[in-house]
Amino acid sequence: MSNNNISGGVGGIHIVSVREQPEYLDRAADYFSSKWAVDRRFYRDCIENSITSEMPLPRWYLLMRGDEVIGSYGLLANDLISRQDLWPWLCAVYVEEKERGQSLASRMLEHGRREAAALGFPMVYLCTDHIGLYEKYGWRYIGHAYSASGNAKRIYEIESSDC
């Protein structure tokens, strides 16, 4: 779909679309499961079915330095929260602690905006407990939603980007 190289990246940093490179399925399931404490079977089933789906979502991405997974994110129709009227959702944004401070999260966020634009979505949303993190990347707080357990989550939005 898009050029998955991160411009300005060093050390062979690039983003892998698991849909476009299904050989990363098991690595992606392992990685997402390990970072988000969700059963691996959940991620593997979701990612595996996304590879063959004709639907535009979900999509899963791995941030790579060479052959090492150093981060991740996904684009979903719903991030398992009550605001099912909004989509797509950027989810599971993670950068390994040893890799932080290199603007890799902002580059993944921008990559997600470009992917959403290429899929025809005018906006992108995310939910989080973080305050102040996403605002510095231009995301706007628009309110809250609830998880299935009843916990309130902050919702942010931003325009998708074709740049």
C-alpha cells in the first residue's frame, strides 16, 4: 500500500505490514501478545484473518530495526471500547524502552495516518490513559469512552494524512 520505510530512519528501521508480508504472522502474534498481556491466540486469530480479509481493517504493523521487532501498532474498526461510531482506531502503539527517544512513536503515528488516508478514512482515533503524550503529536482530546470492564479511556482524533 505505502512505502514502509521510515524517512530519516537509521540502522535499517522500517515498518512491516503483516497483511502485505504474512510471513510475519507468528512474530506479530508473539509480539503483540507479549506487550499487551492478551492471549496469543486472540492476536494470532485476528492477524491471520486480517491477512485474507477483503475488508480494509484490521491491519497490523511491526516496527523493525533490521530483523528485530522494536515496536508495533494496528489499525482497527474498534478498539474494544464503547465509541463504535468512530473508526479507524490506531491501537497497540508500542516502542521498546531501549529504542525510545528517537521519535519512532511519532513516525509510527504518522505512518498510521498515511495508511488511514490511503484506505479512504478522513480521521484516525485512539484511546489511551496517557495525558500529554499524543497532544504533542497534534492529536486532539475529544472526550472519553468505556472499556468492557467499565474503565474510562481518553479519546483522541487527528486528520489522516496523505503526505
